[in-house]
Amino acid sequence: MKKVGGPAVEMLTNITTTLGGLMLAWTMLKPYIPSQLRSQIETYVRRLINYTYPYLHIKFAEFSGESLEPSEAYKIIQSYLMGTSTATAKRLKADTVKDASSLVLTMDENEEITEVFEGVKVKWTSLHVSIDNNNPFSFNRRSDERRYFTLTVHLNHRELITGRYIKHVLDKGKAIAACNRQRKIYMNTPGNTWDYYKATKWKNAVFEHPAKFETLAMDPAKKAEIMKDLEEFTKGKEYYTRIGKAWKRGYLLYGPPGTGKSTMIAAMANFLNYDVYDLELTTVKDNSELRRLLIETTGKSIIVIEDIDCSLDLTGQRKKKEEKKDDDDDHPVKNLANDEERRQSKVTLSGLLNFIDGIWSACGGERIIVFTTNHVEKLDPALIRRGRMDKRIEMSYCCFEAFKLLVKNYLNLEDAHKLFPRVRDLLAVAKMTPADVAENLLLKSPEDDVEVCLNNLIAELESKVKEDEEARAKVAAAEGVQEESKDENGIGNSKDATASGANGVGF
């Protein structure tokens, strides 16, 4: 048989055998060597091993620092290794992780997996070490156990691994963690001075709103435009850094009640896989608390301020209330209510503007701020200018394209129906919100069918058209009477003026 290998293999075998013999001898002699000499020998042996050992090890601990705080890098790498370990590892560990939407499968202790990155073989090892704790009353796992991920690679590839590979692991791990996390909706909680010192003023619940762009009743072209804008924002970190702006974007949703503004926000959150922070300004005491709330929000989130036109003195509401103060002097109950509101509502327009795009707005990234309003004309121009509200979306009345989507969602009807032309003609002149249209498409009893629902909708639309025509006729009649009254008053005033002048001459 042909001998496999060569001089290099033979030399490596001899070195390995020699080191093994030395290690065995060291184990036997170690108890008889003085501690100081033993420490020096171990140092030189470690140097010898490091000089001949051809691999690089990078360790990522579960807890770091003197206070043993959870390591963010460990969590990200755990997320990254989930897919690889599930596919290749022989021993897996199932666990529940905070804010995860499902059960998490990771490598069991002392398990190894390998992968190839740009042609280089990389090995990951999951290690678990128990530490003897002399304190019999200690129940803190952080002080009794240590978990690590160890990355092993040949020294020749140090630059590749410490550069591109680790960046690849962190980026992909963050993306996987974001997709697997359980999304939440937050609300700010009102409180007194004592509550101010709590860890956070946000309370949360699981966000499970089913709204999607696919089921959102609005013009398809407008939906596609919004989805494209959102996608570009999520990929724009480098762009925002290059132009020197905080990685955030403002949206203004305006239109009559029932046009789907809140549903649009839920669809945006589901499309981007973002959390939602529902900010109620009337419960915020002052600008300082507003800044604190902003700092406590996380990335990949949508900050929502609904009905901004009704909030505090930002749109002149407080000024109107102050104008009525004299009228309310005789009503102590009203005065008490007004005083309470003034005590609780000290957020100013300047404070809100700084919240949106001031220096503090750069504390964090990848956040969307959404304002909704039913009366865009009431908002201060400084609040909705370009740069603060980057994109304005009008949520209008139901059009025929939105109606077809609602029919598909509610009645499972995708083909044209003989009543569609009549509905199309009525929607062109009637102002009906998608919410009202959807209400008429609901199957309210087992006897209802598609034709019954469509006929109900047509009857409602016809009634709406009639009401609008009557309202316009009343307005026109009122304007005519007013014009006629003005003409009569003008003539009367002229005659009075002439008479006054005549009388004046007489005197």
C-alpha cells in the first residue's frame, strides 16, 4: 500500500505525541511542585501552546461587566444560530425567550455546529460552565452559571472573521430577532410626581391587530406608493447618516372620521413588523416628561399621536377655552375642570416640535412618527411643514376600487356583479366613508346574501345623495336670503345716511 502523508504529517504527529506526553507528565508532577514555580511553568506552557496552536477563539459571554448585565451580543448571536443549529445540530434546547412570538430552539450545552463563510470554515460551540458558589443562600443563576458561544477559525482568516463575518452575524441576527419578536403596543400612563421615578411610564400589551395593506380599502395606486415609501425608509440608514439627519420619518394622515386612519397605522406596523407607541398628549405633564417618553421608545417603532387637532393648545384649543373663561366665572364646576386641565396640560407647541425633529429626536433610530387629524386646516403650519411631516396622506371617502376590495373581503365576491355599475355611479357623487360602506356589506342574518347586501348599500347611497342635495339646496337658499337681506340693508342704510345728512344741514 502507498503510504499516505509525508514529512509534514509525520512531524505534526510527533509534535502532538510529545505534547500529549508532556501534559501527562505535568498532571502527575503538578501536586509536588511549589505554587510559585507551578504558576511560571503554566505561563510558559501556555505560551508554547499559543505559539504552535493554529486557531483563533472568540468568546461571547451571556453576561458581561462587573454587574453581570445581559449581553446584547450574546442574544443577537443566539438568534443568528437558531436557523443553523435547528438544521444541523444533533442536540437542541427548547426555551421560551422574553418578547419572542414562539418557542425558541437553540444549541444545547457543549454542542458544535459549523458553517462556511466566503469559503472559510467557521465553528460555533455552545458552552455551559457551573461555578462553585460559597454562599449557601445564593439563588442567582448569574453568579452560579456561565454560558458562552465560542467562535473558532484558523488564524489565517483573522481579518475576514473579525471584520466582515462578525458584522454579517450581528446584522442577520438583529433581523432574525426582529422578525421573531412578539410585537407590542404601548401607551403612556398618567401619574403624579411619585410615578415620575418609576422605571418607565409606558405600559404595553401584545399587538395583534389583523390589518394589512392587502385588506385596506383605498386606491391601489396610493397603497403601492405608501408601501414603497415605507420600504425605502427601512433601507435608508446609510442614506440618513450621509445627509446628516436622524433616521426617522413623519406621516400626516388626514381626512373625515371613518376613512381608516387608525387602520392605516395598524397596517403600517404589520407591514414593517414595528411596535406601536400610542402617545396621549393630554396626560403628559410638561415638555420634560415628553422628552423622557421619547427616549424610552425603541427603534423599529411607530409613535402615534391621534387627533392632534384636539390636543392641548397646539391648535388654538386652549386659546378658545381662555376666551370662554369670563363666561364660566359663575360656574364653579366648570372652573374646577378648566383648572385641572391647565395643571395637566403644559406641553407646548415648541416642546412638541423639539420632540419631532429637535436634538432629542436623534436618540434612537428607525422610528416613524404619525399624526392623525380630521381637520388639517386647524393645524399650525410649523407643525406639518416638510421635514417634520415628510409625507401627507389624505384618507378620503370610499371610491369604487376600494368598494371592490371591501366586497371581496366581506362577501368573498371577486367577479363583477350586475349591481356594480349602479354602485359605481352613486359612489362618484355620494360622500360615504369606507367604514359606512363596510357596515352595509356585513351579513347580519343567515338569510342575507350578496344581492341583499348590495341593495342595502345602494339604498343607503341613494339616501345619502338625497340628503346631500337637500343640504346644498338649504345652503343655497340661505345664501340667497342673506344676499337679499344685504341688498335691502344697504339701500336702507343709504336712505338713512341721506336723511341724516339732510337733517344735519337743517340744524
